Amino acid sequence: MDDNEWISAVVAGGMPRPAAEFALTMFAASRNGEFDATDPTLEATIGHPAKTVHEVLEAALRSR
């Protein structure tokens, strides 16, 4: 599904167009590697290694 098809689908499903366009910018940034960089600030702030989304979801599924 290309970007325009995705916007059309989520708008048809009830998401306001501006919200769909904003969400799409986040997906596009992810596709382009914008979130690939890591920063040690989070781990320094929380005092332990950060977990990946995969690790968090896996733990959530195991706890059910």
C-alpha cells in the first residue's frame, strides 16, 4: 500500500486527515532511518539499559 492509499484508508476508517498525514510523516521518517540513532540520555536517566519495542511486547505477551 502506498502512502496515499494508506491515508485514504485510515481517513475512511475515521481518522481525521491532518492526524493521518502527521502519522504518515512518522512512518516515512522511520522508513528513512530517522530513528536508527541511539542516544545514551534515556538509559542514563532511567538508570538501566533501554528495552526494544520487541522486548516490551514480548514481555507483555508472556505476562498474559
